[in-house]
Amino acid sequence: MSEAAARSFNTHLRERFGCRVHRVAVDGGFSCPNLDGTRGLGGCRFCDMSGSLASYAEPKRPIADQVRLGIERIARRTKARKFIVYFQAFTATHAPPERLRTLCDEALAADERVVGLAVGARPDCLGEPILDVLEEFHRKTYLWIDVGLETVNNQTLERMNRRTTTAEFVEAMRRAKARGLRICAHVIFGLPGDSPDDMMRAIDLVNELALDGIKIHNLYIDARSALAVPWRRGEIPMMGRDTYVDLVCRALEKLRPGVLVHRLTGEAPGERHLAPEWARDKNRLLEAIRAEMRRRGMAPFF
Ligand code: SF4
């Protein structure tokens, strides 16, 4: 059985910090350029309009309180002993640099079990002043920047009202990587209009730009997203589970050695999850991916 080139992010964290490490999602009160009119008003069509904030997070509290409450809750149900504070909601890098610096400092000081930060970004919100702040925290702590690529197909990006382009992603990533920053790219498989070739080209781009991590997830329909309306009318074709599993395995085969895989599934919380049915059960989906990896002679690493 051959070793897959990519590696599990969780295993990496365990090796680096000597224990289980969990993310704590917080809401820094950020906005998004695709919602506040800077780039657009409607948002990406797959967006759940909470900026994809974890369901347990409690916006509007001071960051330190959110961190402590989140840690308490997660520590009760998992064996995690260290935590990475994740500015998940909306676009953290859309904030003025000073504000981002203050919030990052508050998050790091909130609890001694905090060992790092993750910051949600869009490629059009990574100007030099924000990169200066990110580089400062990259030196100070264990920092990840999560950037949405979603797809390399610009027509799909347009149809999804994403209001960024692949060229913008490439340009921003080159500048961020030149500073040595740790980047995780977010990719969606199954966007309407995307071909399997487009999805594999996204993996090629992650390799070419020497990005450090990847989150791949299946397209899912959240009841709060704009896609829910055409989906209810039967206008959004959904990928089948076997096709998704096949594409994920092809992507894992293709990823350059050392890329850390942060995620391979996606679903909306509870009742909000409209489709696909097979994505509701994350564990079963991961098991199906493992089984297919074994069938292809790849050693599952998660
Ligand atoms: S998905 Fe992200 S970038 Fe798109 S509208 Fe929602 S918060 Fe903004």
C-alpha cells in the first residue's frame, strides 16, 4: 500500500503540540466585502449568511470571553488540551489592520491553552498592511490563513457571485507565500458548471503555489444560502457520493507531499442541511473515502 503524499492536519497538530489540538471558532464582528458593498451586496451564493460561523460560537461577546467559553465547551466533549482560535465568521482580513492586531492579541492572551490562530480571508482582502500584521503574528505564534479559492473556473466564480477571480487568488498567494505565511486553501467540489477537470486544476494550483494546507468539501445546500431557492426548484444538480469519493481520492493522490489536509467533508448544521443527503453523515463519508483509498492501494492517513 503506497503512502498518500498529503497528511492529516490533526495528526500534524498532535505531533507538533504533543496532544490533541482543537479549533475554537470566534466572531470578531468582521464584515465581508461581498456583503457590505465593497465588492458586492448579495454574498457568495453558497454562503449561509453567518459567514460560516460554527454553530456553538456566540457572536457579540468580547473575544476573550468567546475563547474561554468555546474552550470550556470543547474541552468537555473532546480530549483536546490545546486550542487554535479561529476567526471564522465573515472575512477577518477585511478589518482595518489595527483592529485585527488587537483581536489577535486578545485571543492569544485569553487562555494559556491557546497555542495558535487561524484567520479567515478572501484573496481580495490581503493587501500589504494586513499581510504586515499577519507576518507579525506568524513570527509570534502558530498562524494559519484560510483563503477561499473554491474553484479555478472564473465562470463558476461569477455564477456563484463570488466576486473574486483565480488571478486575484494567485497574486495574493504569491505575496503571502513570499512572506513565509502558512496558507490553507478552501476548495469546493461539485459547484454547478464545474467539471472534474476544473476540480483537479484547483489541486494543481494548490501544488504550484506551494500552499501548506487544503480544505476540500462537497457542495452542500444550506437553507439560509441563496442556492437554496434554485435547489428547491430542482435547478441545482448535486454530485453523487461515489463521484465525490472518487474525486477526493484523485485529489489526495495528486497533492504534493506534505500538504496538510484540514477537511474533506462539508454539511450544514441540523435542519438547515438540505442536500446532498449522503453528506449529512460525516463519519460514513470519511469511511467511504478511506475504503476507496484502500481499494486504490493508498494508505488512509485520517
Ligand atoms: S462565503 Fe465568505 S466571502 Fe462569501 S459572502 Fe459569505 S462570508 Fe463573504
